[in-house]
Amino acid sequence: MEGTNQTLATLLRDMVSKILREWDTKLSHVEFAYNRTTSSATSHSPFEICYGLNPLTHLDLIPISQESNVKFEAKQRDKEMKRLHEQVRPKIEKVNEQYKYSINKNRTHLKFKPEDLVWINLRKERLPSRRKSKIMARGDDPNKVV
């Protein structure tokens, strides 16, 4: 999710450039462009995975009126979407496993024993009563494990 937000922020920054007040008018274009981009993990765009198609313009997303004579085979469409999801799921799981492996390969699991001295990371989310502002110390003196 953080990667998605970072990518969207970069795209938005490029679109807005000098007129920062117009970011909200460009956001839908950035979102559309991101959702049309093929993912390296799935080989499909988010639009394809959700809707079964990759729209060319925003107009392709407008719902078709009930009065038009469009024939649509719901069962066939359902089968196609299920097949696509079955193809994408293992790809996403494989990429997640690769990320997990690369992150954990150098990680060491520490087991603390009573009387060991440990440093407490006073992150605001974990210990809000001990760290009330960003400029306070992030750690406390070594503490003994009980």
C-alpha cells in the first residue's frame, strides 16, 4: 500500500507541477492512469482484474443505459472473471512470498532472557504516554527484562 501511495504521489506531483492548488482536479486522471497500468506481479492492470477490461478513456467507465440494445452474457462474463482471478491469485502469492523472503533473509530473531538489558523504542504509536512529541528522545535508558 505504501508503494501505491508513493507512486500516486509521484504521478500527481508530475501532473500538478507548478500550480499546486489544482491537485484535486488532477487526482482522477492520476488514479485512472495508475489503474490502467499493468502490474509486474499480475501481468494485468487493476481495471482488468476488477472489471475484466482495460478502458481507453474515462468514458468507457460510464454505465450503459438500460434502454440500449446491448446483449451481455452474464454467465460467460462470470466464468471469464473467475478464470482471470484464478490466474492472478498465484502470481500475487508468489510475489508476496518473494517480498517476504527478501525482507526476512537477513533478519535475526532475538530471544531475551530475564535480566537482559534492552533498549525501548518509544514510538508514539506504541507508547503515546511516554513520547508526546516528535522531538522527544526516541529511546529510553536500557531496561531489564522481567
